[in-house]
Amino acid sequence: MNQVFSAGYSSAHPADFVYNAPPDRYLLVMTHSPALFRCGEDLVPYPAGTAILYEPHHEVYYRANGESYSDDWLYFSSNENMILDFPCKNHPFAISAPEYCHNLLQLITWELYSDRDGSEEILSEMVQILFSRLYGDSAIREVAPYTRALYALRRSIQMEPAKNWTVKRMAERLNISTSYLQALYKQQFGVSCMEDVINNRIRHARHLLEHSQMSSMEIAMECGYHTAEHFNRQFRKIMGKTPLEYRRKTAGGKG
């Protein structure tokens, strides 16, 4: 079970903020701004969207990096295998879905201070969900100095699939060549960057077909297609049926 003792989200601190108190229990920190973390003998800069899980009684030292500092944090104990066997303890790692983790920690904080019966079990499950998401992030092996930027790019694609994505524009965003971007993206995610764009557009289209009354042309435009024909062709290639056929089938299944 996971037992939460204290938590906070979007905690704001001035540019001279320093934290160096060894915790009695586990301490999870997730940053919203650049920070410096002590790693061995070195003080290493890390960007926003970094997490670290400190073990009980381990040395802790992190500080703001030249600007105001903000983070989410969780102080807890655990006997769960996911925590005990966490791949990356006492060392910073990149969070692939910082907004998701932030929102979950916000809910944990609200539940902690709600003073409701049964909160202990709810909190334990919520911490488990949070760490199930962080677990994979902590085990990620860097394929290049661009790993964090690749995850940020993929998050943007997932959140804005209709944007006018091109390999050239994505490569310019990372300031690397198009061929290097495509090689890194495929190595990291097992899919090409443009295939990922298309998959996310079709995923969004499926949601709109299932949960809206928008026309096929309206959905095409919402998902980044300039013509219904192009949308229909790509949708059928991936889903094996036209958007209209998909809508009819899903509507029939719900009935």
C-alpha cells in the first residue's frame, strides 16, 4: 500500500530557491521550470518536465536555475513492488506526459486534504496510477541528446493532430536535419513521424465520428485534411472502411 503524508502542486519559489533536506520517506518531485540537481559531485541542469524519486534518507539537493522555480511534490511511504523496484531512483528523468502527471498529483493533493472516509485506499490507488505512468519514463534509454525534445514533439502531435505537420517543420523545431529526425523518431517510437501524425488524425476522427454529429467534411477539416477525398482515402487505408461506414457500424453497435 502507498501512504501519502503530504503533497503539493504548482508550488512557486523565487530564483534563489534551494532544497537540501533528506526525506524520512519517499519524495517525488516533478518540475515545471528549469532546475539544477546534484548528481554525484556535479550540479546538473535539467529542463521543466523533469522528475526524480528520492529514497528515504537519501541525500537531496536541487535548486532553481536562474529563474523562479515551480514544482509538484509528493511525500509518501510504500511497500508496493512498483515503487520498491522503480528503475530510476535518486536521479532525474524526463516525464513523457507532464500535464497528465501534474493533473493526477493535483487530484492526489485534493483527495489528501479532503478529510473523507476511505481516502487512504483511494490515495494508494492514485499513487499507483501515477507511478505506472512514470515507471516507463524512468526506464527510457536515451537514443540521442534529443530524447526530451522528441517526446515534447510527440506530445504536440497528439494534442494538435490537425496542425500542418511536415517533416521539414518538425526537424526545424529540433534544429536537426530531416533525415536525422526521421531516424531518431523511428528508433524512439517504432513509427515514422508522419505515420504518427496520420495515426493521431485518424484517432481524432474516430472520436468525432463516434461522439459528434459533424459531417465528414467538417471532421476532415477538424483533423487537418483539406479535402474529404484525402480524408476518406487515409481513413479507409487504416480502418478498412470509409468514415460513413465506420459511423454506421459504431452507431449500430451502441444501439
